[in-house]
Amino acid sequence: MNARLIVLLIALSAVISSALGVVYTRHESRRASVELGLLEDQRDEHIAEWSRLQLEQAWLADASHVESKAREHLGMEAPEKAVILVVKKP
């Protein structure tokens, strides 16, 4: 009887340990799933911001935008054709 009790206790502790392992694994899986969702949301926000920045960069680099800012803020004007000197390579 004593040996059967020991085997039963060992089996019971193995079942309880296994159950705790399953609970822990499920908890970690859910936590990782939530973290993955948050990281995917961050990725989507970064992709959207990157697209906005690319559009802004293209707009800022546009020649007409640069020219209008040079006129407004720096008081620059395009030189007259008579003043332009074209230098050619020999």
C-alpha cells in the first residue's frame, strides 16, 4: 500500500506540474499576442508617418516651392536673361 501511495503522489505531482506548465504557457502566449498586436499598430503608425514624410520631402524639394520661399522669405528674384552668363566646357 505504501508503494502505491508513493506512485499515486508522484503521478499527482506530475499532473499538477503539467497543468501549471500549460497555464503558464497559455498566459505567456496571450501576453506575447497582445504585445505583437501593439507592435503591429506601432509599425503601421511608422509606415504612415514615413509616407507623410516622403510626401513632405517631395513637396519641399519641388522647384516651384523652393522658388516661392526664396521670393517670400529672402526677397530673391530670378536674374534677367541679359545678366545670365553661360559657361561652356572647352
